[in-house]
Amino acid sequence: MPEFICPDCGKRLFHENETTLKIEEKIHSKFCRKDEGKTYSFMHRDLEHMETFDSEREHDTAGTAILKK
């Protein structure tokens, strides 16, 4: 079974289909956490702006808050 071991983080990826494995490698290379223990965020959020982006779906139909703050 074809496999790939990331040289940066050591994660082992494997798949029966080599094409699928290549796709997984590309995705992993974009999101690889090269340094263990660091916090990573792929979404920038301004600390000044803590309101939800979708205020219509902030609560369900019963009025219960869906999003955690």
C-alpha cells in the first residue's frame, strides 16, 4: 500500500489509490503543523470584533444559543 511520511511532522499518510494519496499529501502540506505544541489558526478574527458573523443563525428556533462564546 503506498504511503507518505511527512518530513516536517512525521505524520504517516497511506491509501490504496496513489492519486488519492497525492491529493492527501497536497492538503497535508498546506495544513502541516511543523512545530508541535504551537497554536495555529487558519482563520483570522479581529479581537475587537467578537460579534457572530451570521447573526440570523446565532440562535435556534426556540431561542437557544447555538454558538459558544
